[in-house]
Amino acid sequence: MRIALVTDAWTPQRNGVVRVLATLAGALGDLGHLVRVIEPSSFTTLPCPSYPEIPLSLLPRRRVARMLDTFAPDAVHIATEGPLGWAARAWCLRHHLPFTTAYHTKFPEYIRARTGVPLSWPYALMRRFHGPAAAVLCPSPSVHRELRQKGFGNAVPWSHGVDTDTFRPGPKDFLDLPRPIFMYVGRVALEKNLPAFLGLDLPGSKVVVGDGPARAGLMKRFPDAHFHIVNGDQDLGRAYRAADVFVFPSRTDTFGLVMLEALASGVPVAAFPVTGPLDVVGGAPIGVLDEDLRAAALRAQAIPPEECRRHACRFSWTRVTAEFLSHLRPFIRRAQAG
């Protein structure tokens, strides 16, 4: 099958959405499908306000249409609600073709946090974007329930997977710091709620691995914490393995792939009992979910690494890819451009 995957989030951006989509594209290719990724590098872009590392494509509608016309896909999946996503949506609607979308990021909550606008406004925009889709793929059962309650009648569940070859237990020699090491890995941004972690009174060391717009400010505000940027999956895997507890302070993530990567590395999770952690950890004995994040982090130290690894291996990419394909809406004949 010829699958067009349209996304405003792609390499060299480094985040969970990009990792999921890149892994998905590779897995689909391994199954014999031809995947055409339409992403920002083919367009003139401007940096996103407050997220300069995220490029926004300028006036991409005509070029996206030409790319889709040339590729002649059998199915279209629109992964993001950015300029490329809107352009691909317009092409599908103009040709009366079905398409699927995904809800990877809680943009309404992020917009409210940055601007203070009522939450109902960005959710109305999200309903407009996703409304015509044959299915809106949700990364967790919690997000699926939330969207259905907010009027997204086409929402369907679609879990994510983890690369258990890259992320696996091993020597804890990447960091020479006092133990226990409590670690966060991911984007360093306002919505990740990192002060809730960095402000905790914990023994040993607190480590943040990643980059983002809030990094410089947090380094000044929390000088006792250790901030690192790693290059490549090999060093990222070593960083995960070095931790004793993975602390995930976000309250707004739709899933939290980094938790799965930590668990696959044999590292237990401490988090708030909210969407994301409830889906990845739930009641399994591989993490502690508590509104008292300090208590969760301290208690998580006693969790056996082998239990964490065993749990993560349940999230295989074979299952995730098959589920994605089951949600696609292929079309037999494309309408001619007009």
C-alpha cells in the first residue's frame, strides 16, 4: 500500500512524536508498504513562537497538493494539526477522499498555559480539524476517553511502542554522580512541569537529559541539578540506564513515550496519577503514581529492574503497526485533481 504520512513534526526535531512517527514509517516499510513522509524540510519555514526549534511551513497548500498528486497514495494519515496537516486535510476534502488523523499533543492545554485563553477555544479548533477524519488515533485509553467526552465522536485508541533493542538494561556508568540518580528525559519546556521535579528534596542527584526553550532558565533556577544533552540513541540509552528512578512530572502528556523507554531500560517510574502515567504504568508494580511526587520517587527505588523491563516488552512495535494499519482508510481510486 502507498501511504502518505503528513507531519509538521520530523527530524531533526527530537521529541516523542518524532520518534513514534519515524519508527512507524520504518516498521511500515519493513512490511512492504511504500511510505511518503511529507514534512517541513521540503518547505520554506519560520520558527514557531516560543518553540524556535519547531519549523512552521509557510503557505504549503499548493506544494502539498502537488506532492500528494504525484505520489498518488492509497491512504493518507495526517499526524499533526500544523500547516502541513491543514494543507493535506484540504487536499483530501477537495478530492472527497477519506483520511485519518492523530492526537499526539494536548495543544489546547499548552495554548492555555501560554496565553490564558479559555480552554474551549482551542478545543473548538481541534474539533474542526479532526472532525472530517475517518478516525482520530489516540495514543492512550485515557486520551481516547477524554476526546470522546469532548465531542470527538471519531476518536479511536492506538497505543505506542518502544524500541526494546535500543533501550535495555546495562551498566550504569554513563554518569559519575552521587546516587540515587533521579532522572527526567525529554523536552525541557513549560508544559513538562519540571519545577515539580527539580524542586523536590531528594537524596543523591537530580538529572535532566534534553533540550528545549525552558532549559536555560531552569539551569539558573536550580543550580544543584545536572543538565545534559546527548547525541544519538546509543548515548540516550546509556543515559536512561544510568538512572535509578525516572521522574515524569508532566500533567499534560497524551502518553509519555519516555516512560516506556525508561522501563525498557530497567528503570522504575515516579509520576503523578494523570493521563499518560495512568496508561503506561497504571497499577503495574513497575512505578509509583502519587500526588506526592517526592514520596513516589523515594518508593520507586525498591522496584526490581526486571519487572520494569518485562512490562515494557508488552508494547511491541509489531502490535502497534498492525493496529495503525487497521485504522487506515484506504481508497481504491483517487479523484482527479480539479
